Amino acid sequence: MRILILLLLSIFVYCSCVGITSLPELVVVTQNNLESRSKFWRWAKKWNGGDTRIEQGGGQKIRILSDWIEKYKDKKETMILFIDAYDVVFNANSETILRKYFEHFGDKNVVFGAEPFCWPDQSLTPEYPIVEFGKRFLNSGLFIGYAPQIYQILKLKPVQDKDDDQLYYTMVYLDEKLRKDLSIGLDSMSMIFQNLNGVIEDVELQFSDQTGEPNAYNAAYNTHPLIIHGNGPSKYHLNYLANYLGNKWNAETGCRECGKPKNFDFDKLEDEENYPLIGLNLFVAKPIPFVEEVLTKIKEIDYPKSRIALFIYNNQPFSIKTIMNFLSENGKSYYTKRIINGVTELGEREARNEAIDWDKKTKVDFAITIDADAYLTNNRIIKDLVEYSKNYDIGFVAPMIGQPGKLFTNFWGALASNGYYARSEDYMAIVKRNRIGNWNVPFITTISLINKEKLNQMSNVYSYNKQLDADMSMCNWARDNGHFLYVNNEKEHGFLIVSDEFAEHIQMGKWHPEMWQIFENRKLWEQRYVHADYFKLLEEGSIVDQACPDVYDYPLMSERYCEEMIEEMEGFGKWSDGSNKDNRLAGGYENVPTRDIHMNQVGYEREWLYFMDEYVRPIQEKVFVGYYHQPVEANMMFIVRYRPEEQPSLRPHHDASTFSIDIALNKKGRDYEGGGVKYLRYNCTVEADQVGYAMMFPGRLTHLHEGLATTKGTRYILVSFINP
């Protein structure tokens, strides 16, 4: 049940313009629920700044207004502006509103907004007078007029709380005698009032060429309405407009709220004990790559763990070990914990509801939910979200994050008629950060903050609509109950991990399925698998070492990649027998055979070709100046295994390539003894035992070479014959 409050705003406006000595007193009256009270108050402060008084009352709209207006019944120079503040946005001050009233409706005592629907009684349609142009039917959410005439309208007959206010005003308007005696009109062409229901396609944003200020533009009538009403199902379009109107966002100066002095600033808190208590809810609810890196970033967040209550839900067997490692290293630092780790009967929807209940029971000040596909790059994330909530007075807020290089993000700019995603006019500008600010949107996901006030109103919200996904259900609940959802793109906070194909690699039995993620999540793949010193080689003036003439030895792969590649191949297990007969090759014959597994046998050919083109080719072009071939080609890409009891060495040979790379996958003295490569023409031997280092050399003509005997243990190398 909503508690109704009457807000009375008296604004005295005087004009010294030629021909007008003063304008009437304008009293702005609204009746709304508590949720929108602060929104209306901010409007009053912004537009008028001066004296504002607030009175409170109870009951329903007409009855409350009827009781209150008694004191104004004889004030002929006072005008009343009534608005339904719960879903109304202003784009003008009182002076502008009054001037437009006298310009277009000077012959009327009372003017109501108009709409295209005869509601709530369609049978009354024939009784409505015809209008020359514009909308024909009355809407009671917006009206303006002289106090005595509005008083007469309100006192015409008794009203019960259950009666419909719009029907009451409609019957007054349809009475021809009352309409003429009280001089009642409709704003049919949206000169002042714009009711959005049924006409959202007609109403768009325009920005002043001179000042950059935003205006609502009614394209159907070529008018610029001043007060916008999101009646009926049009509230989402109103929220979109409200991101700009009131000069909240200006085409010249940008976000007018951003960068202002903070009411709440963590940098001014001296004692960490004064930090708000945070409920940090982490969810691994689907197969997601690089969870380990995600948790590392969680660990690095700049916020005292003694002020964090940790909730973890993981229903993915693949991630159990990662979660346990995280908890063993960091779990004791947190204020308190609730862990659900592993395959469980508790589904995602139920777990998300439990997290909210646990947050409330733990009495946190804010709950921050983070799904494991949110990779955070800004360790100030908690502080920023809390400051956004406190300084912008909002209960739900998400930092904007998206998939790198794509338009897929963690918010929707608009809703389609079926309740799913639709692209708003400003979606691209927000995603590309051409427009910076705090945006009211219909859907947020993956990472968000909820303040304590909102938490206390939430119960089973992730089950509110079981026809929708859990996050969509929660946002559906918020929209239906008047809770605004915001996304903020003032700062870079991270990006979304792509997980669309990850489950498939797990199902295929890959030991390390992240190795296949070079296309989908290149940044994280590179971070985990490319050697830390590789990028130094691309710097201007850097030298690539030569182990022998034209044998370049340089860091390429991380030790982790090498270890995982070995495990992947041994897990596959189908090593060749080392004979000349090889059905994997065209012609079925290998001239210089090895015990090996080809990349295409494990489904890794496409990924490795891409890697060589993106990471090997730049080094080749640097050292073999003048040779250019893009993309790289290779028919032979394989992992070789040397063992004393199998095949310890390889006879002298040339490679069937323009150039080759051999990457050492494990370490001499630790994993094997012996080994190495000898280049016969130069009488030069290379140990080739720096894990992850690549030897790159010409293949066909000059570099006859042999693999020296492995005398103990097992030696692994990754070989690629490039541009055959």
C-alpha cells in the first residue's frame, strides 16, 4: 500500500519585462508516494531555488485537494498547477510556464492536459467536443488554472476515496454549461502539457543549437511541451527523457550533476570503522572462463575486508577448486561469510533471493552483487558505487561495463513491447561514453549496488516473475514498484567476460578450456598465457636475441600455458608411433617422424593460427626485414614428446617451412636431462630449455638442424612450420 503525501509548493515570480509588471502567484501542487517525493523536491530546488513550503495530508486526490484549496477559493490572482508528481518531469521554471499559458490559453480559466484515449469510460467518446487539431480527450494528471475556478470544480459534488479522479474531471468537462461557465480547455497540441501514453513515437529530444539545453519536442504538432507526464505504460520513455530534461544533461557542457562537490566522500573518512558495511554477493551461476582472474580482482578491491560480509554462490563443478583456493587465501579477512560452493539443489534464483535475505539479516548498509563474468579493473569500485548512491540519492546503481570492442553491456536503454531488450536513441552514445552521466534505465545486470532502504523492501524479487531470468525478474519487480534503476558511465570499472561458447569446451572434456578463449576474451587470454616479457620486444629499439646466426630466441608463452598445453596433450593421449607412416598427412608419409600430437587433433588449429598471426608474425617482420605474409599459414603445428625409451632425438633435417618456431614447454634439470638443438651449418648448439621461449629460424635452406638426445625424463616442445 502506498502512502500519499500532498506537497504544496508556492513560488512567487515577478517579471520586469516591458508590458508586464508581474505574473500571478503560482502554487504548484502534487500528490505522490514517498518514492517520488525527493524527485519532486529536487525539481523545486533546481528550478526556483527560493521559498518552498511543504504540507502533508492524507486521503485520495480530489478529496485531499478539495480540503486544502479552501484557503485559496477567493484568491483571484493565484494560479494552481496540479501535477501527478510520481511520473512527471519539468523542463521549465514557473515564469516560463505562466508566460506560455497566457500566450496560448489566455482566454481559459482552467486547462487540462490532453491524451489520445478516452479513459476510464470509452463509452463517453461521442460526448467529447471535437477539437480542430490535436488530442481530444482529457487527462487529469496535469492541469493549471485560477484558484477560484479550480475550487468550484472540486466542490461540485462529494467524492469517495474509491472514485476515479479522471472520470470526475471528465464529467465536469463534458458538461457543456460547466465547461463554458468555468472556461475549461484542453492543451490538445501539447503547448505546456505532454501526456506520453500512446504517443511516445511523437516525442523526442532536441538540443538547443545555442546553449545545448535539452527540450522535449512533439513532432506531430511542432511544439515544445514544458511538463512531461509518463501516464500509463509510457513511464520508461519518461525515464529516458528525464535523463536529460531540466538541463540534467547538456549537449554543450555534458552531465551537470557529475563532478560537483560530494556530500559523501570516502577520502574524508579517517576511521575505517565508519565505512558502510557492504554485503558482497558473488555468483558463479553458469560456466564462465577466467574466474580465477575475476577473484584476483575482487581480492584487490580497495575496501577493508572487515567491513565486507561475503556471500558466494557457485554451482559450477569446474570452478570449485578456484573458489576454494580463493577462500583459503582470503576468506578469514572478511567480516562474515555465507558460502554455497559446488553442485547444489539450490538454484540460481533461490540463491539470489537468499543472498538478499542474508544481506538484510547481516544488516549491511549496501549490497553489491557481482556475477563472475564481471572483470573489474578499478579497485575503487565499492567506494565509487557507494558514493554514486549517496551523492545522487539513488537506491539501485550499476557501473557500465561491456564486452571489449562490442556493444553488449550490462544494461538496456529501453524495453520492447514484449518486455525484452530494445535499443534506445542514446544507447550507443552512452556505451561509447560520448555521453557521460548517471542514467535511469529499465534493466541492469551482472554488477549492481542496492542501498539498505531498497533492500528492506525486497523479498523473493528474483522469483517475482518466473517466466523471466532471475535478473530480469528483479528488474521487472523494481519497474512495477516504482524503483528506479541507474547505470553510471562516469568511470571505467571493468568489462564483461564472454562466456557463450565456454560450456561447449567444458563438455568436450578440455582440461583447460580457457586456452580456447583467445577470440572471445583476448585480453584475459593474453594476460594468462602470453609471456610477461613478450611486449618489451615490440618497443622501439628493442633487440631480439640470437642464439645462433638467424636463430632468434625470445619469450613468447607463459609457463602456465606451457604446463597446460602439456596436460591437454597428455589428457588427449593419442601420440603418434614415431614411424614414417602417418595417416594424418596428405600422402600418409612423414619423412622425419616424431612422437607427436597435431593441433587439429585437439581442435586447436584455428586458435593457434590466430595466435601466430597476432603474436609471432610481428617478431618475424622485425627480424626478417622485408618478408611479409599475412595471415600466416601452417600445415604442421604439433607438440613433440621426447623420451629415452620412445624417441630420444631427431636426425638432422630441414623444416618444410619459410620459417619455424620451436617453443620449449618444460625445463631441463627439472623435468628432463639432455636435449637441445644443434644447427649443423653453424656448429651452434642451443639448450632450448627456457620455458615459453620460442626459437625462430629459417626452415627450408640454411638451417639444417637436429634434436639432441633426451637422456632422462620427458621433454616437450611445440613446433610450427609457418608459411610452407
